[in-house]
Amino acid sequence: MSNSIPPARTARLQTYSDASDPKTVKPRLDAVRREMNARGLSGYLVPRGDMFRGEYLPAHAERLRWLTSFTGSAGLAVIGRDKAALFVDGRYATQAPRQTDTSAFAVLPAVQGGYSDALRDIAGKVGPVGYDPWLFSPGDLEGLASILGTGRLKATDNLVDLIWTEDRPAPPEAPVELLGDNRAGKSRRQKLGELRNTIFEAGADALLITLPESVNWLMNMRGRDVPHTPFALSLALVPTEGRPTLFIDISKIGADAAALGADTDFAPIESLPDHLVRLGTNKKTVWTDAGSAPSILVSTLRDSGASLVEKRDPVLDLKSRKNDAEISGIRDAHRRDGVAMAKFLCWLDGVAGSAGLTEIDVVERLEAFRREDETLVDISFDTICGSGPNGAIMHYRVTETSNRTLVPGELLLVDSGAQYLSGTTDITRTVATGPVAPEHKDRNTRVLKGMIAISRLKFPLGTTGAQIDAFARHPLWEIGENFAHGTGHGVGAFLSVHEGPIGIAPRYHVPFAPGNVVSNEPGFYLEDGYGIRIENLVHVVAATEPRFLCFETLTLAPIDTRLIAMAMLTIEERDWLNAYHARVLSEIGPALDAETRGWLEKATAAV
Amino acid sequence: MSNSIPPARTARLQTYSDASDPKTVKPRLDAVRREMNARGLSGYLVPRGDMFRGEYLPAHAERLRWLTSFTGSAGLAVIGRDKAALFVDGRYATQAPRQTDTSAFAVLPAVQGGYSDALRDIAGKVGPVGYDPWLFSPGDLEGLASILGTGRLKATDNLVDLIWTEDRPAPPEAPVELLGDNRAGKSRRQKLGELRNTIFEAGADALLITLPESVNWLMNMRGRDVPHTPFALSLALVPTEGRPTLFIDISKIGADAAALGADTDFAPIESLPDHLVRLGTNKKTVWTDAGSAPSILVSTLRDSGASLVEKRDPVLDLKSRKNDAEISGIRDAHRRDGVAMAKFLCWLDGVAGSAGLTEIDVVERLEAFRREDETLVDISFDTICGSGPNGAIMHYRVTETSNRTLVPGELLLVDSGAQYLSGTTDITRTVATGPVAPEHKDRNTRVLKGMIAISRLKFPLGTTGAQIDAFARHPLWEIGENFAHGTGHGVGAFLSVHEGPIGIAPRYHVPFAPGNVVSNEPGFYLEDGYGIRIENLVHVVAATEPRFLCFETLTLAPIDTRLIAMAMLTIEERDWLNAYHARVLSEIGPALDAETRGWLEKATAAV
């Protein structure tokens, strides 16, 4: 980052509207159908993502939202000649029908990992189904073809872009910012040198990088193009010999980022296919990630004569192993966040019993405490603040419609995080707001035992997240209960709050390595009842035993001891909790005002 | 099986020779090279397996052994114009160089899951590399092509078969035997009906089954073609409409198996390609398992115009979920095996301190106790009996060369199993032979804790072996130790002692289902020191909690309590052990003579 630290934001970072405009849906759908018919298409696909496949989109790329009025973070619209459907996962089963016009789009469940056979029903059994090849990867298309039948998918213009011309927001223009080598821990040149070796060893002449988080990490740059993730939308081409090319809206490269030019060329994104054709014509071998690269780029390479090495983007692995400078920044971010959390939890304890406090009040106060830190850049995602039954909605985001007034005695689940200049945080605490029911205590203690099991685990080199996930579930399994999400996800270094390729869940098959930062967040949810989740971020370090690794905790905030059935903890678990709380007090205490410090002393007292 | 139960074998089932004849290697290799040159091949591949891909081969199919003199159960010979190598995995790093002529074949390590880049070095960098397309699956060829380069592999005659004409054993001719419906739990017709539905639902017109364990399970038949696995070598083609065809040496279908003819046609194996061509010509869709089908069959289908559904052989899943009749047979087998194990362990306790007792003595005595049961058909694999440092060799098989005399105080690891008419067993016990060293006690207790953790586990529907494997390792991980094999493998019902698709190890991604039988066998090995393994078979049953499963133990034999540090067990672990021992005594005790029963009472006394 340049030396001019931006001021802490004064405007609200989180909004609470879920307004939609179902009236707009039918005319827009009709317009898409006209374009379909003009092209002889029997169906057309509109995904939620853009070519960069990030969680957050710039406003001008919210095509699914524009078309269907649905504001969720995942979905696929399938438009047939007579029928149309919006496929959404379980999280959005209630929200999507409320937001769209269900007489235009039937809302159908997206089956895990893809879309159900119903897709064929909507798109019709014969005839070409159009899609924008910038918005689907070869991997996506393979999944779709297995449902629709091979040979039916047809790359076309983006039909939404043809129609959505009026009132369309402009693309983001935030300037690129640079990270100093001391912040990044490694210079751009060093990273490029190491990456070139990796590309060479894989037998490739060049690597095509299509994920902005990879490009931004590699180039030691950041940006402000989308909410909550501080990267600049861009792609890159890195040859084993010669200079890399950064594909980006060149107007974003201002004086602050001019130093980039020493290590890379710049070119507009639209010119990337031409660069790929040149590689193909020269019979080069290009490494691409078929799971995330836009299919148009992969087919351009193939059609122009390039050989392909199809493997996971290697930058994902490199960037998941944080170096010492990055870990030191992340520690700094967690201390800052710990201060905000202590203030927040102290405040909450004082007001939880008062009448009329709403979920939005809680979220706003937490955000305000975070904004007191001058290095705050953004929240890392919309805070999940679920009181009572809302706590059981796993990806709940409070809106003006859903906002609830807290009832003392209910559990309150708060999952939040922030982007500081030094790093990214993500923390969940579940707190008591009055007398605690024995069932709440039992379930919360089981969740805590699972969380401590991961925190205390030592495991040999080569161990994956798939192998250790169940330790977080075991205390719930013992009573025939479970939680329906992964135990943890990777977290970036002042980048995306969700990143691969490591994590703690049955789907993670990449071994842990020192420097990995991962969340540890078991939970328990009783539908229409309450929700519990306890989340710390941890990082992977070498254990004292040779060839073994373990986790070290990054997050610094007290865990509500009023919700713990102490008799259910083993001595080792109790020792862990006391040591953790002692550390929280010693690292956060000195930065607090007297009142908050007094509260924290009580909250972290040994049990 | 017919009603005439075969007599218990009187001949020894296990042999102890590892004799090889390195002198034969060079002339045979030269002869292969002459055939290679005649065909313009720059390399030739000889795998250990035959077209049926089983663990055990009939003598006439032991091509790798004939060529290299190496007797191990896995390996690949790669013959280049100037160099030749025998690739073997870690188990055979010592044995292979002793058995082959290393001036002809360099012995090289097979890297996990395949063969290293060294393969390209041996086979040369250009020119065609020949292979017998009956002996490699499309999956094998894909792995080989990724090393050798695409387009270099060339299907040819089997060059070994051209040379190995003199003194070649005849193919097995054991008659097919039938299982009654009461033993199989389901008639052949029922199984075929259910399988046809599965084939239809996958969009296929027919299923090609190439694994004899699948064919034998489906047809409720068994055979004696190979050691230790009681199946008849055969393949099958099952159409959704019309009769299936069993491809087998028809002379094996005697009077006892004539009933098969009511449900299936018979045809010689050589005619299978013609049958596939007919399916292709009629534009049929055929389900094949590219991981195990001989590549010649898959290419025949493809070349003749068939469409392919490439998925795992569905019979593997069906047969892994044992029905009540099968479980009841398996329980019977474990009671019989428990009686033999009690007699054996009682005998061992009496003689372990005597001078001169060798590993072979122990193996022979165990086999003799098993042979006392009139329903014994075979051992299910060669007994692993490792005393002291030999216990640390994970797949140790005692031979006249390796045979050791027991030294009192050493640990003795005995891993063995049997094929009874009612089912297949596999059990490991580690026993004290004198005063117990504290380290032995600590490690053995950790292994036992891991074994009990799996035994006591309750887990939700959908859980895979990959997810639970680490519970067996956790007590060792706590001190920075581990064991280098999976925790468990599936076991057949009077079929192969190792079967898929479920198991307990990071590589098993198929969810458990009621009826699965799996081994639970954590261990600990100190190289040149000692080995510990404790193994029970368990089967999956519904837990009392809805949508949860758990394991029920099948194996019935005492666990050596002299090797347990009782203070390291939790109350729950001790309760499990006492309940298990009480069950062993009550189920096995009544069948024992007074002396053995007295011994068993002491061995299973509550701790």
C-alpha cells in the first residue's frame, strides 16, 4: 500500500435492504427470449458470476440480479422457449421466490455441486442452449453437458449485455495500490522467479492466471473494485521467459502503481484472446486451470494450436502458504479486530437485557467499533447476526424485513470480519443474552469441544482437511447431531476471506503446509430454535515432533463461559480454554479503556 | 455350495518357500527382446496381474514371476532395448533384488499410485512401447501415457505367452459351485432384476462385468481357481432386456452348477469381443468400469460403435452391503475362527517361553487349529507372523529364509484369516511372550485406543472412510507417531478378503451403508524394533439415533490385556473392552475344551 493510509470509512459498510423489483422481471425475460429466438436458441443460461468468479461482483456485472431481481450470492437462470427457472441452493429457498417474479421464473433447488436434471426440462430436450463463454469454465460446461447432452451448448453473445444498456452502472475504476515488499514479505520479482520455475517444471511455456486474487497476490498489488475483497479485477499471462503481461483496465494504473511497470507489461483485458492466439500459433504449451478459466480462453488456446497443461492455478498453493511478513500482518489485524470485539462484546453485555435492541442495532454497533481503527478498509463480508431462530439460518444476513428484536435468554450468533490494511479477519461468537437453558449449554459445550479438538490437534505432514474435519463433529455425533457446513475455509492475507485450496471439510484434499490460514468454526443449528457457532482463525505451524504440524490460533476474543457446561470439558480442554483466555487478555487488554478492560478480565477469568 | 461339504483340508495351505531362480532371468529377457525387435518395439511392459485383476493368480498366469523370478504380489517389468527394470513398491524393496537377476533387471521403486518418471528412462524416449491389452485397463494406460507421452503405447501380442510354452502350468479347471438362496440371502434372479434396474437408470443397455468377485456374487456361485479367494474366473454381460451371458471355461460348469443355466447363457471367454462388437453394431450403450476392465474390451466397444457409460462396476456397491443371510454366515465364520484363535492363543501362552519356537511353528499351529473346523476351505491370505523386528515389516510373510526363533519378551504380531463356507475372516492380535517393556505397553495402548475409537464411533449417513480414518491415528498423533497403512479395508462374504469400494483410509470416498463389512486395524511399527497391530472386523448397522450409523464387531478373540497400560484408558474405553471380552467368552466359551475355556476366562476377565 502506498504510504498515504486511507482514512477509516465514515459511511456505513453494510446495508440492510433486500428490496427487489419483481415487476421488472417479465419484460427483461421477454427481451432475452426475443434475442434467443433471433439466434435460433432453444435455451439460454445466465449465471451469477462474472469472468473473475469472485464472491463479490461490481454492480455492472450483477446480470442475474438485473434479470431476476434475486440478490443472492449464487444461482443460475435457465431460460427456455416456454419455461424459465432460477436454480438456487438451500440458503436461498425462501428468499428467491420472494424477490423474483415466480410467474416468470420458477425457483428450483440447485442440487449439491450443480444443477438438477430439471435443467433439461426447462431448456427443452433438443436445440442449442446459448451461454456467454466468458462466464463459464470448461469444468462448468462439462457439468452442464452431462445434464443437457453433449453438443447442445453453444457459445453466443451475452444476451443480457445486449439488453441491459439503460441505467447500467459503470465498471469500477478504483486505482491499483501496491504492497511494499516489507508487507508482502517477498518482492514481485522473487514471486515471479519462483513461479516461472514451477511453470517450467510442469512442462509449460506460460501460465494463464484468470483469478484476480492470484494476480493481485503475485503482483503485490491490491484494489477496490468490488465490495469486501480488496483486489483489482485483472488477469495475467506469465511466460517462463520474458516479461509477464497484466491484463487490466489500464486507467487503473496511476502514479501509485507505476512501479509495477518495472516487472510487467500492461494490456487491456479485451486483448487477451489475441495474446493467446499468438502463443498457440507459436505451438507453445500453456498451463490453464480448467476449473476456473473462462472457457473462451481455453478454447482460443486449443483452437490456435497451443498444447495445454490443465492443472490447478499454482498461485493458489503459493499464496495459501503465508510467509512470516504476511503472518505478522495477519496477527496485527487480529489484535485490532480483538480490540473491536472486546469493546463490542462488553457493550453487548451491558445492553443485551434492554428492551428494543434489534439485530441491525447490533451489527451497526460492531461496525462502528471496527471503524474506530484507522487502518480499517472494509468489512470482509456482511455480518451474520442471528438472534434466536434467526441464528439457525446458516447464511443469515439481517435485512430491514428480517430484522428481529432480541429477547433476553435467546442465543445471539454474530459472525463477522474485517479487512485491515494488515490482514483479513473472520470471527464468530455466540453469546448469552440472559439466563441460559441447559440444552443451549450442552450444545454450545459440544461445539466448543469440537473447536478445541481442532485447535489442539497435531497431525503428520501430508494430512488434509478431509481427514481432520470429523474431530470438530465428534462431540455432536455422540448424541446423533451434526452441523451442515464445513468446519473451516482458507483465508487470504488482506485478500478474499474465503480462499482455496486448503480448508477443513470432506471436500479438501490438499495437504496442509506451514503458513496456511484456515477458519475453525463448528456449529449447531436447531431449525426455528437457535444457532451456535464458535469460530477462530488458526494458522499451520511446525509441531515440536519431527514431520508433524499443528495449529496456532490467530483470533483474539473471549468465548462466552456462561454457555459452557464445565463438567463436560476434559482437563486438557479446560487448560486450553484458560490458556487461550489468558493470551487474549494479555494481547488485547493493554489497548483497552478501563471499563472494557475490566469486563475483559472477568470474561477471560480462569474456569 | 452343494450339500456335500468338502472335507477340511489335510494338506498345508501355507508354504514357506521364497525360492527363486535368477539364472533363468537373462535368457527369458533376451527372448522377450527378440520378440520386441521383431515387432519394432522400443519397449515392452509386463504387469503382475492377469485380466481378472485379482490379488491371487492361477499359476499359469504368473507371467511376471516367470520372467523376473520375483514372487511378490505387485510389480511391473519394463523392458527397453538396452535397459530393463522391475518396479516394486516399498514392501518389496529388499525381497525383489534378492530374487531377480539385478544384472538383467534394475529394481526401482514404484512411486505411490503408479510408476515413476524412471519408466521413460528404461523404455526409451521414442518409439512404440508394447503391452497386452487384456492386462491393462484404460485407467492404467492413462497413467502410463502421462509418463511415456501420448501415442507411444501399442497393443500387441503377449510376448511372454509366445515364449513361455514349456513347463507352463495348465489353467485351473476347478468346477463351479453354487450358493443356495438361503446362504446368499437373495436369489440370482432377484439380484439380476435389481441390477437391470440400476443399468437402466444409468441410461445403459447392458453392463460388462470383468471382475470375478462381482460375477460370482451376482450369480451366487463360487469356485477354486486361485489360492485364498474362492471364486471362479469369469466375466459377464448383463443386458437390461434378455438373458445375461456368463463368460467362463465351460468345462467348469458341471452337474452341481447346471442350475445356473436357468438364469444365464454360457460362452467361452474368447468369444467376449464378438459379443461386444454385436452390441456396438446395434448402437447399444454399454456400462464399463474403465478402472478395471481390460482395455481391449473397452476399445472393442468403442471401435464398433457402442456408446459408453464409464462408471464404477455397480456390483461392487451392491455386494458390499451384505444382507441378513450373509451377515449371519459371517457371524458363524467368526465364531468358528474365534474357537480356533482361542485354542491358538491358549497354546501360544503355554509355549511362548519355551526354547526354539519359530515363526513357522506358530503359523503351522494356527493353521492346524483352523483345519480342525470341517467347514474350512482355505486360509484367506498367507499368515503374517512377525516376532520382534519382523513385526515391524508391515506385509511380512515368513519364509524358510526369514524364519526367526522367538525370544521371550519380544512382541509377536499375528495377522491371519480364513475362508469358511459361511464367510471370510481377517484378524490380527499382538501378544506378549514374556515381561512387557513400558514402551511396548504405551504404544500398544495407543493402538488399542484408536481401534476402540473406531469401534465406538457413531456417524451420520453419508460419512466416508476418509472422514473417520484419523480417529484411529489420534492417540499416536498425540506423541508425533503414526502408522503407514490404511485403518481398514472392506471384506467379502466368502469372497475376497480385500474388497472395495468402502474402507477406512484417506482414499475411500464412498459413504458407508448398513451391511458393509470392514476391518479396523490400526498399528504401530518401529523399524528394526517391533510391530503392533490389533484388528477386528466390524459391520455397519443403524445406530439408535435417526440417520446415524455405527459399527458392530464381528471378530471374537481376546485382546492381550498384559500389553495395556490401564491408566491410559478412559472409563468408556475400559467399559468397551470389558463388554467385548464378556461377549467373546459367552459366544466362544461354550465351544471350547475345559483347559482352553479356563484360559479364555482369565484372558477375558474384566479389568
